[in-house]
Amino acid sequence: MRYRAIFLASLALLGGCSAVPQARAPQKSTVTRSTQTFTPRPEARQCLASLGATRAAFTPLPDQNYGAGCSRVNTVQLASLQGDQARLALANLGPVACPLAETLAGWARFGVDRAARQILGSPLVRIETMGGYACRNVAGTSRRSAHATANAVDVTAFILADGRRISVLNGWSGASAAERRFLTTIHASACKRFGTVLGPAYNAAHRDHLHLELSGSAFCR
């Protein structure tokens, strides 16, 4: 009896090893970031595809509604953009709406990088910002800023391959004639792409940055 029990146990083990696992049902296409997994909304996929075509490096983010007029819908975290010859790093840029990111990618490459090479003789390697999304009002008003929906970014300076740092604060009215021409050129280029562009010529609050915003209006100062 003891040998029979051992024999039967052995058969059970062999049977377990020969079992074929069940096939899993096909999964929907998802985007994973850290421990979060989500499926982008259908209307967001086209923008993500277009942004990917610019060769930008980015991570899609889950939608967030914070209330009080502040939300992040169809946003991405940009890691870098693509210039004509090299990657363009980004500093201090948080979540931005995908359409804004796509517009920023085009401006960075065709407006800023090319202007840097043509006017200053050195390609762009880095764009410094004061961020994208921020739950706040337009300064001095009770109206929510475009930053509150991640539809605006504030750009402060540009780093060139030769080490020069061209800042809006120091270069708009000072520095060399070439740097002033570079800043006014990329400002004009931004006005052709973004709905609202505000710089030092607008008011003192914008003396140190270019406010680039996607909007239905066309306001360039």
C-alpha cells in the first residue's frame, strides 16, 4: 500500500507539470508611467501621435481635475525636444497640454534653434522655463490663468552649444545687438504659432520671460 501511494503521488506531480496554461485575453493598448497605467482618450491619441512625430521625448499623464478651475487634461511631461541637429533639453517644465507641447516643439526647432544658428552662430541645446501647469490666476485679476489648465508655458532663457546663456531679462534691452535681434526674432516666430505671446514689451510682470499660450485669440506683445 505504501508503494502504491508513492506511485499515485508521482503521477499527480507529472500531471501537474504537463498542464497547459490558459491563454490570456488580449489587452487594450495602454500607457504606463511608474505604477500608473491608463488608456489615453481617443481624442488625445492623435495629438500624442503628432507630438511623437516631432521626435520629442515625453510621457503622457493621467487627466486630473483639481476643482476651482484648475485641471490637467490631455497633458504630457516633456523630457526633451528635437532640434535640427541634436536633442534640446528643457529645464523646470512641468505638465503641459499636448497641443501646447506640439506647438512648442515646432517653435523650438524651426523658430529658436535655427535663429540661434543663423543670428548667433551656435545651435540651441537647452531651453529654460518657469514651468507650465500652475493653479493660479492672471496676475492682478480674479480670472484663472491659462497655466491653470496647462495651456501656457513661460520661457526665460536659452543655452547655446558654445556655452552662452541668452536670457529674456538681460538680453531684451541690453546685451549685444545680435542677442537682441535673436530675442525679437524668436518672439515674432512665437506670435505666428501661439494664440497669445507676452514679453517684456507688454508689462513689467513679463520683463524676464516670454509667456506662450494656446488660445483662440491672436494677441502678440
